[in-house]
Amino acid sequence: MGLSCLPMRAVLLFLSLFIASEATCSAITINGLSDETVYTDSVTFEVVHEPGFGLQFLINGDSATTSSPITIDEAGFYELLVKKLAPGSSEIVETETVHFIVRSSERGSSENGLRPWVPRMNIPAADAEIDSGSLELIAPRQFPISWPIPVVAKLVDGDHQPLRVMADAQINDQTVRLYRGVGSLHLPAVFADETHNITIEAASQSATTDVLMSSLSIIIAPASIDLDTNWTSPGIVQINADMNVAVGATLSIGPGVIVEIGNGVDLTIDGNLQLNGEESNPTVMTAAPGSTWGGCLVNGEVHATFLFVTRGGEDPNWFNGSGFSAHRKDQATFLFNTGSSGSFEDCYWIENPGQALHGNDATLTLDRCLVQRSPTTGQFNGGAVVLRDCHLVEFPRDSPEFAHKVNDGIYFKTGNHELHDTVIGWAKDDGVDAGSGSAGTVLVDGCWFESCFHEAMAWSGGGRDVIVRNTVALNSGQGIECGFSTSGSSPVVTVSDSITIGNSIGWRFGDNYTWDYKGFLTVTDSISLYNEKDVWGYEWDSWTYRIDAMDIRDNWLTRENPMHPDNRIWDGSDLTLIEALEPTTAVVGAGFSSNEIQRPMQRYGEEIEFGFSSFGSIPPGLGFTISSKVAGKSEETTIFGGLRASSGQMLASYKPTFSPRGGLVEYIRFTLHDGNNGQITTPRNLIYIDTPGVDNVEVVVPLGSEWAYLDNGSDPGPGWIEENFDDSSWKYGPAEFGYGDDDEATKIDDSSANYPTYYFRHAFEPDDLFGDTQATIRLRRDDGAIVYLNGVEVMRSNLPDGPVSHSDFALGVVDDKDEYVTVSIDSSLLIDGDDNILAVEVHQANATSLNMSFDLELKLERPLEPKLFLVPIAESKALIIWTNTGNELLEESTDLVTWAPVPDAVSPKEIDYTNEGAWKFYRLRMVP
């Protein structure tokens, strides 16, 4: 906190009393900001200026404006240092330091102190990266007519090991992304008896395989397998009811067998299950199209080779009341019980609604397996799990949207586990999480983690001992985290010979919760580059930087870190580790790191981010041109430029300074060109256009608004939802309201027995309402709520239908107190130019609830006015550009009489006019 006031220089003692009184030093006063406090979404504060004294502000070490008030609305951890200067000089007479956090309401406490991380778009590989390997396809040899066909694609080196490059390939005109060398999809069903050819192509590489589509023979499985049984003939085995493989019995399923399991049907393996697929003739476990099978409870043994597992894990609440510890409740396709074992080689879980696996004191090995598009690979409580050369990707799906669920790549609670040469990532949560639980060890060797919203590796728990070596972590919220524990000197995390690049935080001691942190993080002989913070060590139970719990030395960092001085600043001189772990030395892919290819003109001048498909020892580069078109002129004005990254760099940026002149600018086109060691593999053009009405979103009731509220447990009486209700006797304060979570702006009354219901009212006046306005409410409620707009119910969450009284409880406890529920409401209920009333009743789930939360946002979105442009991009090629609103239809004509919709018409739309002499016309038509 602040230092005491320093004495004025001795010479000032001889000045008159009047002059001395004018420069009397008093304590620095900061209004609206408290030390070690968390604020939701934003905070506004003001430093009181004293007459005669100067002020200097530093926010996170950077100089900031001293004008007041100051609003900070970007989530993260902040250190505000205020320096008071003596009159007329730069002498510091007092300082005040305040630490605080702005936390995203969307992310909640899961990202305390962090900027919400959204993984940047992956840049596809260059042709040379793809051509350094060869393509392979794995698919069933025969498959039922009318069933979508599961396919796995690989890009491999000469030893048939996946190349760790991001390749986009075409399989029968469908795009499949190979996540660091491996990917999958379901091809559309074939409705005829035929030999169906499947071909994959990327760069100059290709591969092909055939699948016989036919009406296969069907065998109906019995309810119990009591003796050794072989299903070896290719065809379909239907399991239409729950089935058991008894103790002492072995069920062997041969190559090419399609095991069709009925909707919700479960298997129990007390004996031995053998799934004996072959590379050219895999076995398949699935359900018929439109159905989902349950799972296998394994008490005995399972051994599988070349197996496809799809459409499994039917019950989303299977683990509720099951007796098994599970963060996610989705059913697992294979659940291994205490003492059971399983081995899987070349097995592929593709698009299962449930977890792939779950283990409870079991022994499991997975070699060369793929888990893709599932909620999670699974949770493992005790036992031993070994993964070698596996790919665990997309949990539940690769997209920029955040999902506040436990979508970890894999979760270890206790036990002794190993990960070797495995790719894990594209997870909405962590890549690998080792959280609550007691003693256990994890070895991570030669692995690759990428594009996780939270941690690539999150290590926590008592008695946890983790070794990470020869491993890469890219484009994630945090690369390696040494987190919380409840007992002992744990977790102990030791990292060596590893690389973290392009994350929010590279290496982290601490976590985002106000819990206990008793572990130790050691990192040596490693590289942490181009992260927002290469190393960080704050914990929130003490608001201290835990340098005492970190040994970070003999590493390469992007910039000097005074907390960790025993490291070197990256200069590219020692490429030993980069060369050891880089995927390829070929030309890499380059391009825009966002799929945003059209922006409003107002955003021209913002930084443009570029990415590269991988890090490497050879610095990549790219070229660009900036072209502009002024209204009334037929030609463009163009300037040229280039960008060169450094070795190891995967992200670069450029801030345009070129300013078009000569009149109204219709558009600016930023075009990328291949550079030294960089091939453009994304769309090449970013278009800025003058779009009237682009600021069409108005948040009329923002989060954190002030509300009248009633928190004494009483019934407000009739009419409390109406405009003319008198709420002058109610309390008044800003949201978030609640108690028990330590993140409330206004703490409501919890002094007596928890009241079932709390009431809130807020008046607002929207502007410029018209017919097509869309209104959306985003609500945080713990546990249930009803929202009324101008006396009409518009939203109900976690409460029964029908009348609800002030003594009624919600239907159940909200598991995630930070969850927001979003609904669209009828905008015709809004009153233009006059007071509107939002009224909300929030109900607890029970009388013993330990917390309560309420906040609400109301957003209005108005239709945009369309505008159409034609922008040339090459000889005989152009872009048609307009403002995407979702309510327009691009149409084309050759005679201005007959018009037809343009397929896949999303702005900007590329057209080719190489056919000379053939005119084509375009128009934009608004549709309902």
C-alpha cells in the first residue's frame, strides 16, 4: 500500500506559513477502487488531484493517462501505481499501489486475473509441409447402405508416424482438417449397392480406398454370452437389448464385423471382449442412423485393434448417482471398473455424444488411437493409463465459441499415468487436467498441446508429481500450470526441454481460485516465447507473486522478467531445442489469424494479426498490398509492404498507417502475398467497406446496472412487476447481487434463514425502436428466475410452469454459478421514448443454500442498411461485397428480367468473369 508522506526539502521550511499550507501533503485518495478486489466486466475509478501537486499513473508498469475518471473494461489482473509529485518538480512525495482484477462475467472465476482466451485460428499448412509426408485412409471395407461412413485420414512420415502439421485435405469434395496429422469425418450415406471410392487429396499427395456398400447379413445377439463365442463373418451383429459377457467367457469379434447396438442399450463385460479389426478391414461399434447406444461397463478385460466407435454414450446423466467420481455426467462408451484392464491399438472414437472412456482403479493402454468430437476422452480415478502416439482433439468441437463445461481432453484424478508422443487439444477447457484427488504421478514426454481455451496442462492436487519433457504447448490460455492443492507440498511440476509459444501465459504457478497453493514449479532448459506473459506466479488466496514456489532458470524468454532473472532473452542464436521439436523445415503456411475477412471502415487502422502454421528455425515472411478506391474514381491506389517474423514465432501483427486521400473512400483491400518461407494458405483479402448502420447493437441494460431490490423475505404484493408500482422503500445498488461467492457488487441480506425469493426492478428508456429490432436477455441466476418486461413474463429459468409464489423454491441447484442463460424476447413489448420496467424474481433451490447470484443484460440489435460493392482482386476475378445481416439475398441475372439466388452467397463473394462477352448482373434483395 502507500508510503507515508515524505518531508519537504529543508529550504521549504523558510517559506511563509501561507505558502507551506498551500502545498501540504495529504494521503492519495482513489475513489471507486479498492485493493485486492475483483470487479465484474469493468471498473471506473478516480484519483483525487490535490492543488499544487502532480500525478503520474502506471498500470501494469505502463504509463497511463492521469485524466479522471478512468474506466478499465478489459478482463485481467491490474497493478495501479500512483505517484504524487512535489509542486513544480518530479520529486515523488508519496506513492499508492492498488491491485485489482477485472473479471469477465462470461468466464467467471474460472479465469480470475486472466484475459479471456479464445484460441486463434489455426493456419493451414503450406504445400511443402504436406508434401514432406504421405496421406493414408482408414475406412470400413464394407458398410450398410444408407449409413454415413466413418473415415480416418492421416498425413504420415516415412515411419508412418503422423506429421505434426495442420493440413486441410479434400475427401470426396468434403474438407477434413488433419489436426497435427490426423483427422476424421463421416462421409454422406450411399443409397445404392456399389463399390464406393473414397479419395483424399492435399497439395500433391493423394490416397484412395474402396468401401463396398451393400445390404449386409444380420445376426441377432443373445442377451448373455456364457461360453467362448466368435463373431467372425463380415456382416451386422445386432445387439437389441442389454447384453452381458459372463465371467470366464470370451467374446471375439472379427475384422469387418459391424456391431449395431440398439438405442440406449448397454453392455456389461465381466469376462473378456476381443475386437480384432485389421487396418484394411476395421471392426465397427455403432448404432443405426438416428440412434445412440449406451456404453460398456467393463469388469473384466477388453482388447481392441482397428476399431471404430461411433454414436456411443447415450445417457447424458449416467454418472449421476452411479457411485463413480466424475466431473462430467455423460455416459462413457467404455467404463473400466476396479481391477479391470483394457488395451486399444489403432482405435478411433469419432463423434460420440458421451465420453470415450472412464477408468476407476483400472489399467489401460492406448496406442495410435484417435478421440475426436466427444465431450472428453474421459476421467481416470486411480489405476494406470498409458497413451502412446495418440490424438485427442476437438472437445466437443473446434470452434471459436466458448462453452463453460468440463470439456477437457483428458482428466486424471489419482493414479500413475503416462503420455508419450501424443497430440492433445482444441478443447473448450483444458488439454489435460489433473485436479482434485490424492497422490499420483504423470509423465508427459514428447507430446504436443494446442488451442485449449484454458490450460494446455493443468496440474493440481495433493501428492501430485509431474514431469514434462520434450513437449510443446501452443495457442492456449496457459501452457503449463502448477495449481492448487489441499495437502502436502504438492503439486511438484518439473519441466525441461519443452516449448510454449503464443499462449496467454507460458508457465504459471497458481490458479484462478482463492484456494491453497502448496506446490512447486521448476522449469529449466526450455523456451517460452511470444506469450502475453512468458512466466507468471500470482495466486489469489494471498494476492502475492509466489517467487518462493518457482525455480525458473536457464531458459529462453521473450523479454526480461525481473522476477526470474536467471534466464536469457531470445535472440534466435541457439536453435537446438527449436530444431529438435519443430514439425518441419519446409515452407510454412501463412495468413490472417482470424476468419474475419470483412470489416467496417471504422476499424481500418487497427492492428491486423497474421499467423503461421507452425514454429520453426527458419524465420517466415509474407508480403502485402493495401489498395483503396475513392468514390468517383475508376482506379485504385496501391502501396506495397512486407512482414518477416523471427525464428520460433507463430504470430505477428501490422498496424496500417497508409491513409487514403482524395474523397469518400468506398473500400480498402488488404491483400496478402507469398513471402520468404511463407505460403499464403488462408483467404488473401481483408476488405474494409463503408457500411452505414454498422453500430446497430445497443446494450440498453448492461451488466452491473443499478436496480431497486427487496431482500427481506417478504412478498412485494400485487403489481410489483408493473411500471406504476412504488418501489421507493426498496434498497438500491449495482449488480451483481448475491452472497456467498465473494464476487458481488452488492451483497444482499443473508443474515437470517435464506429467503426463498429476492425481487429486483430496473427502469430504462430505449431509443429508436422500429419493426425489426431484435431483443436479447442474458441472465445470471442462482438458482431460478422469472423475468418480466412491462408487466409481461418474457423469460423463465429453472422454475416450474404456472403461478409461482414468494415461498416457492427453484427446481434444482445450478451447478455452475457463473453460467449465463440467453434468450430472445418479443421486442414489441418495448415502449419507445418512455420508461420501460424490467422486474425479476430470483428463487433459491433450498433453505440451506450457501450462495445466491443475480445480474442481467438486455441488448437490442437493429437491422443494417445493405450496400453493394464490386472489388477487383485479380485479372477476371472480383469480390462482391455487402453487409452481412442475415436478411438479404444475393441474386444474379443475365438479362435483368430473370433473377436466381447465388449459391453460398456470404460477403465477400468471389466471382470469375473470364467468359468474355457474357454479361451478368447482381442485386441484393432484402427478405423477411
